Amino acid sequence: MTATSLNDTPLDTQIDSWIDAHFDEQVRFLQELVRVPTDTPPGNNAPHAERTADLIQAFGFEAEKYPVPADEVKAYGMESITNLIVRRRYSEDGLTIALNAHGDVVPPGEGWTYPPYGAEIADGKLYGRATAVSKSDFSSFTFAVRALESLNTPLKGGVELHFTYDEEFGGEKGPGWLLAQGLTKPDLMIAAGFSYQVVTAHNGCLQMEVTVHGKMAHAAIPHTGVDALQGAVHILNALYAQNTLYQDITSQVAGISHPYLNVGRIEGGTNTNVVPGTVAFKLDRRMIPEENPTVVEADIRRVIADAAAAFNTLGGHEGNPITIDIKRLLLARSMQPLPGNKPLVDAVQKHALQVFGEHMPVEGTPLYTDVRLYAERGIPGIIYGAGPRTVLESHAKRADERLDLEDLRRATKVIARTLLDLLQ
């Protein structure tokens, strides 16, 4: 049965009409958010939080500001983090639903057709870093709540907007910090995502830095040194061989294929005419939901240690071996679907079908996100938001990141309708 107001207009229709009438304002709001850079690194994100708080104050929303202590942020490798919570309470009983989006982004890089922080519109798309991931959902979530409240209909429970600034580094100083400090404990949550799927699970991620120590020597007498780069190559070959084996492991979660490993950065040596004494590389190991992170990390460490030992033996370096230091940089556990997320899933699928005219599948994603931090604390949630069909289509983390504005409009309607279903 469709809920109606006193004037017999269905409430969903009223929500849609309000969003349509305010959509130009919503787009301008998103443009203002995109124009404040939040490159991470270096991670100076407090100015964006201040700007967000100022902008939403014009809507009658008060943002609680929670700066993470400067020494913690610096030790973490960033410059500043201020997380925001906007609490909208409608009654003492009922559910509290959190809507979380992150404002930190990777640096723009090269190759842009449009200025990465220009927030320019062309052919119905808004271009700029974080337009799709995930300042778009600062906008969709904010205007969904505004549309909900425009109904002036009795509601139960409440909504919290969580605007955080540590997804790119793992989330521990973003939503993880808010949860650990006891500043929030919602019953359900929706996190920034894409318009054409309801995500209930995602991969985990293990990132490590491996440093190979050899012995520097003049290139004219290389036998007097131990080439750390040759040792690193031996280890890398072993890791890539392991990566081939991962293709035989299949996840049972739709949308997720198999584990994989990527080496994204290598540095070392001192000069062209010097045998390199130290080489370091950083690896990223994506873990499917079925994997145990402790076992995965132990296995990676074993592969590295075995490869180093084989290099020392085969190269005759037992008396002067390469040595290895391994440092864990990040351990982000996978997001596991919790049974309590069914009301969210059902509501989003129902309204997405009505608004978009197509069925939105429930599946996993090979990404890792900070949503897992809510799930680890037993808070059921889903990933759904204004982004396009795929990461590739969004150009996230690439040049010319963009958002189809009609997706923004329609996703906002879906979220507002979902909130109405759960809070009436």
C-alpha cells in the first residue's frame, strides 16, 4: 500500500517532486564540495569538513565536528582530519539509520580534459575528482534527508549523516574513529556506492612494504656486493607465480571473482654505477570474503621468506645473504553481509525498480571500503549511492572522473524513499 498525505498525493510522489524542484540547488551544492581539494596524500581534509559544515548549515543542519587529534593524524601519515556527524532525530523510538560518505580522494594525476577541481558540467555529466566517489553522496544523502523532512509527516527514529575523511587510508581515523570513540551507534547504515547495484559484501585488502637489504658495491666490481634488486626480482617472481595460483580460487559471492595481488610501487638503489644495496616494494593483496586475513598474511610472509632463502642458496650468498624486512601497512577485512540488512536491501531494490525502471542486483564488489568497520561492530548495512554502473565507467582514481547527473537525481529519490519506508 502506498503511503499518502492529507492531500491524497502519495508520499513517494511528493519526495520525487521535491527533489526535482531542488535539483539545481543540489548540483550546485555538489559543485561546491568538489571545488575544495582533498588529495590524500597529503591528506589535509579539515578545510573540506569546515566547508561542508558551512554549506549544510544553510539547510538548517548542524554538523558536529570531531577533529582527530593532530598527533594521531600525523602518525597515521595524513595532515588533518575532521569528521562530521549530522543528527536528525524524529522520535525517541524507532531505528537510527546512518548515511556515510567519505570526502578524501586520491590525487588527480594527469590527463584530465576538464579541471579536476573545476566541477564543470558537460553533456549531462559533472566532471571532477570525487564527483562519483564519493562527494556525490554527500549530496545525495543530504538532499534525501531534506526531501524526507519536507513531507512534514510523522517519523520514528532518526537519521545520521556521517561525513568522514579516511577511506583512502583504510577508514580507521574516519568512521572507525567515530565508532571507537562511542560517538555513534546506528541500527542500520547505507554507505556511498553506485546506483545500479546493491552491494552487501566486498573484498578485504592487505597492504605490505617489503624491504630487501643487500650490500652496495661499485659497478666495476659487482662481486664485492650483494645485489638487492636481483633478490627483489626473485621474490617478485615468486609472488607473481602465487598470483597465478589465486585464479583457481573462486568466491561464491556474485560480483567477486578471485583473490589477486598487485605490486604498485618499487624504489631503491643510489646510482646507475652502484650495485643497489636496498630495494623496497609495496604490495596489495585483495582477499575474497571467504578468506581468513591471518592465514593470507602468514602465507605471503612464507612465500617471501622462502624466495629470499632460495636466492641466497642458489646465488651462493649464504655467507653474505640478502635480508628481508616486512611491514604491514594496512589490513582491511572484507565486508560480510549481516542478516539484519534485509530491510535496507528490500527497500532499495523496490524503489530502484520504480525510479530507474530496472532491477538492481544484490552482489559484492572487489573494492574494499570503510563500510566494513560498521559491519565489524555488528551494524548491518549496504553500499548504495549516486555513482554509475561500474568503477570503470566512473573513472574513479583516473582522469576525467565523472557523474551522470540523472543518476544523482534518481539515486537521491531512491534513498529518500527508502528512509521513508524504514522510519514511518
